[in-house]
Amino acid sequence: MDIFLIELDRYMIECQSRGLSNKTMSSYDQTLRLFHRYLIEQQDVNNPAKVKRDHITEYFIYIRQRGKYGAFSNDMSARQNRPHNRSDFGREVSETTLANYQRNINAFFNYLYRNKIIKKNPCEGIEKIRPVRKVKSLLTENELKLFFTTFDVSRFHEYRNWIIARLILDTGARIGELLETLPTDIDIRNGAMLLRMTKSGKERIVYFSQKMGRELKSWLEYKDRYSDSPHVFPSTRGKKMDVRNIETAFKKHSRMVGLDVQPHQLRNNFAKYYLVNGRELAEARRR
């Protein structure tokens, strides 16, 4: 009996009950299954109660030595993904990735300790891995203009994606937060939008410019003519959109003009313009 996997399944159920996103759940599951395989093959351990501090510290040495895609949680995944064909196979694993692995492993053992499944937390006292934060450059105004001109706003799905991109730049909201919005969450008159499903789990309000308000109002009127979906940004069939579909669309449109615009870059532009220009910009955009 593999007690580690039994406890992992219970942990994932607990995570689901807390309303964690599918992306976060997938990250936890993948990290812990990789660690489980290492424990079985390298340490002959299948019980989380027998995991020692040294097992965890040695695991990160192992990851650094094997490099990217040097291990998979199962053989089928390795066959399907064909890691040896990747151009970055075997390259150094970033400190950011390692920090994410460590955070996920810590969360699992904290859960086990909190629920008295283990008597001692093996993660206690292990020095945190500090991710190296890369300084992200702003997209220039010309690059942003080029990106936005690639959308054909006479087509439902491209008009929708254009509005989403404009809102991210104008408010700093995430795609997933926008896809959860309903018409009742939007106050055009006061330039405010309620984000109910946020990364932190807490509702927050973001503000958009007067110009963005006019564009959003036009979109809502257009959307209502062609869809009876309750969502502000539905699919062409009226269903709730998946974040990955919007991300893919952004990549497609940015590459049409030789760029690689991603959602986090638009959010980064929003944040940096706010910091560079101060509160005056934010206030001006609301007028």
C-alpha cells in the first residue's frame, strides 16, 4: 500500500474543497507526484511519515543535477511528451521553478502536520529557495498599438478578445477574473468592476477609464444582440471561456506583427505605468 499517494489524494480533495483553481491544483499534483516518484526510486520511501528533512534537501540537489525534463511523474507522460526532442531538454531548472516546487511540497507537509497525520514536519528549518525575479520590460506604445490592430472587431470572438486585452491593460485584472464577471459586476457610470473570483479568494474592485467604459458598454450591447449567455465574455456558443483559449489567441495575434504579447505583460504594463506616472495617471484615466 502506497500511503503517500493515499494522503496525496486526500490532500487534493481538501484543496478542491477550498476552491483552489484548476491551475493551482494541477501544480500541486504534478509537483507531489514527481517528488513521490523520487522517494520511491531513490529513497525507497512510500510513507510521508518516513520522509526526513534530508530527503527533501537531497531532492532539490537531484533536480538541479538532472536538469529540465529529466524526470516525469509516470512513464506514459514521458512517452507522450517526448522530452528528449525538446530544445531545452537537460537545461538548468530555474530558481523560480524550484521555489514553486518547494512551496508546493511545504504546503503538503504543512497539511499533514496540521491534521496530525505526521508527528514532525520535515520541511521545518529548510532554507527557502529565493526565485530570481527578472526585470520585465514594458511594451512600447507602438507595440501595443500594433497588437491591438490585429483584432478584427467585426467578428464576435475577436471583438471579445480585444475588449479583454484592453481591460487587462486598463485595470490590471487577470484573464480568469474577467471571464468570471457578470453584467451586474460592472458599474459603467462610476467606471468600476467587481472581481469576485480572484487569485487571493477575496473580492476586489478595479477601476477603468471613461474611454474603456464606452468600449465596454458597446461590447455589452453587441454581445446581447448575439448571445443570451449570462457571462460578460462568453464563447461563441454562450459558454464560459477557458483562460488558455484567450492566452492562445493573444499569442496568435501578437505574432502577426512580430511580437510575443502575453497577458502578464499587459498587467505588467498597467502596473509600471501606474508607478511611473503616479496617481495622476490613474485619476486621469477615470475622468
